[in-house]
Amino acid sequence: MNTSPATPFAPVRTARELRALDVGSDVPRAVVMTMGALHEGHATLIRTARERVGADGTVVVTVFVNPLQFGAGEDLDRYPRTLDADLKVAFDAGASAVFAPSADEVYPGGEPQVRITAGPMGERLEGASRPGHFDGMLTVVAKLLHLTAPDLAFFGQKDAQQLALIRRMARDLNFPVEIVGVPTVRETDGLALSSRNRYLSSDERRTALALSGALFAARDRLAAQEALRARAAALPGAQNRGENRAEALSRLGEARAAADAHAVAQAAEGCGAEAVRAAARGVLDDASRAEPPLVLDYLALVDPADFTEVADDHDGDAILAVAARVGATRLIDNIPLLLGATMSTMFGATQ
């Protein structure tokens, strides 16, 4: 492993020290940006970065609680700061160095007067709920990309809108870096790993499971529909009779017992995006009546390119995203979905 001049479990504190790492080296360099309170999700990012750059590459982990991305009433002061534990997690997972600067080091002279603006995509969903959040996030990511000068930067897909905006910034502003998304890491009960999970009481955690439960219900509904439609398409003559999806599903219903016909009818009634939203909403509605209740911020099925809501007849990639509060803790989660591709293949793109 290519190690930095810093001793194990000691952070790099200044930009000057950071620039001294691997001077003149042509080995690949990766960065994993965090706000600390590292958990297995962060460790997965670091391990993935290490695998990509190899044993001789450099992996820099940044630990910085960025004040610019916390709005009024948010948990900047409450946000956990556990640097000693973070250093162990980072180095055990394969970090070469941990850059843990002060606010004065990142923002000399106070808050920056010139910032990155997230644009329209940064005003949707998380941006609408947390005005200015993405401007602050992109500003610090841009600064840290300049300071760490990586070939690759790794971010978790749990923060899907953040990841999309970082990719867009890198593309629009010609950052010479590959942005790599890493799948969400979940706890054994399905809850997405987050530094904020530690704030949940046992009862609140039980309610919070509705976030992942809603996403999984939507995924399973979509899979069930696709399976039913695949069976409809497999009936003799389905490809050649010129019938549409509803007709094929109807023939399938006629060919099976009443219970199966009912299932097919349900699938036909709520197709694609509509059914995905309905399945997720059912779980969240139940959680809103729990004790303590889940207070929904948003549930959205969006195009990953710009985070606008997809149409009911959308074909292709989509992200189902949810945000809610349980007690005083706000949580987010999402899942990628593929809508319509199977049906377009079986029935033709114009059906």
C-alpha cells in the first residue's frame, strides 16, 4: 500500500501537508469525502477506492463537517464528531491518509463569497426541503477536489441527488476526475446506514424501517408485474396476434384460476410508475399512524438525469426517493428501478 508521511491514526491537517503526499508520483489517487462519524458504509467506499487504485495507489479520506450545507435549525452543532474512531475505520479500510482540516483551513477568511450554485436540479426534493444545502455541498466538494487532486472520487448512492449533482458539476465545469457511485450499504434490518441512525430510539428505529420497507415494496410490486406480463407474453401467439398488453393480460387471466386472474387484473390496473408509487405510499401511510409516527417529507419517482418526476408511462431508469422525519431525526433513502424495458422488449416499443 502506498502510505503517506503521516503516521497511522494521525490525520493530515493542512493543505500544505496534503500537497506533500506522493509528490511526483504517477500512481492513481482516489478520494472519499465524508463528514466523519464513519460507519460500514464509509468503510465500503474506502475499500472500493482501494480496490480501484490498487495496492500502490493513494486513497485520501476527508473528514470535514461542512458548515455551508447546514441550514437554520439543522444539526450542525449536534452532528457527531468522532475523529479518533474515524481514523481507525479509515486506515483499517485501506486509507493512505486522512485529511481532517479545520473550518479556517477550508474557508480562510470566513465563509466564501464565491460559491458553486447547484441550479434547478439543486432546488428539487432535498434542495426544496433544505434551501442552500446543495450549493454548500458542491462548494466544499469542488474545493476538496482541487486540494486532493484525485483521479477518482467515490460517493455513496444513498445520497442519490448529491451524487447526480456532483457528476453534473464535474462534467459541466470540466473537473478531470471520474465520479464513482457505490451502492447503498444497509443494516441487517434494511435500514440504510447513516450517521444519523444513532439518534433513533428503539421505537423510532422501528418506525424508520418504513423508509426501506416502502422502497422494497415498490421494487417487489414492479417485479411481480413484470413476471405476470412475461407470462402473458409467453402465451401461444402473443408475439404475432398484434394484441396490446391489456389484451395479453386478459387472455392470461382467462387461462388461469380466478385468484390468478385477479392478480393479473391488479397488475394491469396499476402499471409501472403508478404502481411503484402506490406500493411505496401504502407502507408510508401505515407508518404515519405508528407510534412514534413517520412524518413524510417527500416520496418521488424521478429521472436520475435531472431529478424531475417521471411520467406514468416512463420507460427506462428511475430512482424512487423518500425523505421523512421520525422524532427529531430526518432520514433519506432511495432505490434505483428500471421501468418498462421488459415490456417494450416483449410487446414492441410502440405498444
